[in-house]
Amino acid sequence: MRASRWPTVDLAPDGGPWDGMIPHSMPTHSESSQAVASRSATPSPEVQRSLLVDMLRVRCVDQRMLKLQRAGRIGFVGTALGLEAALVGAGRALEPRDWLWSGLREGGAALARGMPLADYIAQMYCNANDTAKGRQMCNHFQHKGTNYPSWSSVIGTQVPHGVGAAYATKLRGGGEVHSIHFGDGATSSNGFHSGLNLAAVWKVPAVFVCVDNGWAISVPSSAQTAAAGFAAKAEAYGMPGVTLDGNDVLAVLGGVSAAVARARRGEGPTLVVLKTYRMLGHSSSDDPTKYRDQAEVDAWAKRDPVELFEALLLSQGVLQAGERAAMEARLFAELDAEIHTQEAAPPMALRTLVEDVYADVPRHLRQQYNRFITVAERLGHAQKGDGAFPL
């Protein structure tokens, strides 16, 4: 096999060998066809502490949302347990002006980049404070202030959308970088092929972040490709591909930051693969015990990203014993207060069903809405302000 044009660097944390059992989908030193990157310069203690807070926020939010879903108070959750380092490290690698194009689980990255917790929870309830006006199922976030476009459940569609936006940035001469996230399953989509191909041809300022969490619902990563790993696909498109330890937040932050800097310099896109593991189901509707072995889950539990990072900070004196518990208590207090606020908010106004499509609601939509509101009022579903349009 012809050697890769892209450099290969040892992935092992701290320059040493991997410890303990290596799950079947973990990267190994034999993956010579992939470019593998390690940690860059260590951030300051203040930055490291803030990374831990962001990771804990993702976990706390995830726990609360899943409980609310199980209680029937919200409808759907895409769980992120085990992915905290991948989400926070990749999100924090971006500047405020940059864009983040999401797959299913990047809501935690959006919070790390400044999306208000109120917006996050309002969208989960699809209430009157939901900036998407209830037009997306819950867990489908968007936030204009941090350049976080609304995403679709259709696999891989955000890839060509993000590439098109990155091309527009290049044509305008802007300095933004577009970070385009997707799962391992999306590498089998048409959007992945067309997106990466055109991104490399046009040399757009983009970073492709493949979160390889082991499973695309019930399809294992090993069934998605016969290549040594997903980063190997990058060479076919004429861009570098790197594999990072997705459970090491410093490795993710350093590697994605390097790819972002490369894109901002006008050197084109990079495919970054984050090797990690989804500890729970694909969503709150999924039962992963039907398709994967508990031994695999247990092996990855030993590499919990929050536990690993906490242990590192404790060993370096950046964190003191008991501080994590105090951080979590503050996060849960903030979270629970916002949940109570959003749960008490009124539902989305029914008029939003026909607003925003036209500058002025046309007569035929007014007529349809008026017939609808008559039924809603009779059934007791209407609220103040939902009344009929004048015709």
C-alpha cells in the first residue's frame, strides 16, 4: 500500500502505552494508514478548570433531561454520557465568530460556546420561549448568537450545508471557520462524500469532526468501513485526516485547534476523528442492550472522560479534593432553577403555525388557521392571543 502523504504521530496519552484493556474500536499503534495526533501545549490551570466545568455541565444537563423524558415531561433526548470531552474540546477550539454545524449531540458544545441554558431548556420543552417556535422536535437546537444552525435528523445533511456556508465565507473573504460535526454512521452518507470532496476542491475553511462513538444506533463502526479507520478516508479527498483520543479533552482541544488554525490560514479542510464511546442508548427511545455486549460498555467505562480529567487535575494540583462535588452542586442548582422557569412557561402560541412564511399572512392561510382555531377553542387548546385573523 502506498504510504500516506500525511504525518503520523503517536496517540498514546503522555507519550506512554495504552493502559489496561483496549476495547475493539479503540485506536491502536497498528493503524499506520491514519494520521494520529496527540495533545498540544497544555492550557493554563484556569482554562483547564473551565474545561472541567463545561464537561460537568454537559453531564448534569444530560442526567436531568433524561429524567425529565422518563417522567414524560419532555419528549426526546439524545444522550451524551461518555462524550463530554469530545463535545467540549471540539467546541472550545473555536472562536466566537466561527460556526458549528451539529449532528445529534452537540448541544453541550453549544453551551460551552455561549448558548444560554435558558434557550437550551426552552427548546427541550418547545414552549413559548423556544427560539425555534416549536418547529423542531426537542433536542434539535439552534442559536444565532453563537453561529449554531438548526440541525436535521436526516443523517449527513449538515455536511454539504456547512461546506456551502464555508465556501460563502471564502468568497466573501471572511475569517470564520466552519466546524462540521457528524457521527461515524454519517460517513456512509452521500452528504459525507459530496461534502468532503467539494470542500477539498474549493479549499474551504472547514474542519470535519467525526465523532466515532462506536455505534450508529445499532450498527457498529466496524460495519461502516473496511478501512483501518475513518481518518483514512481523508486522503481520497485530498485532505489530511487525524485521529484523536476523544476521551481526552486536552487532546481534542489541541488537535481540533490545530485543524481550525490550518483552515483559517487558507490551507483547506481537515478530517478529525474523535475516538470515543456512547455509554447509553442512541437516544431515549433506544435500548442498547439489544445489540451490544456489556463487556464492551464496561471496558469503556474505565476510560470515563470526566473521571480521567478530574484525576489529571487532582494530580497536578489544579483541582482540590471535593471541588468537583461543589462544581456539580452549583451546576445542578442553576439547572434546576431554569427547568422550573421553563416548565412554567406557556406553550408556543398557535398563531406561529402560519407566521414567518410570508411577510404578511395571506388570505388562504388566514382562512385555514381560523377554521383550525375554532376547533382548538372548542377543545380547550387555545390560549390568549390565539384568536382568529380578520378576513
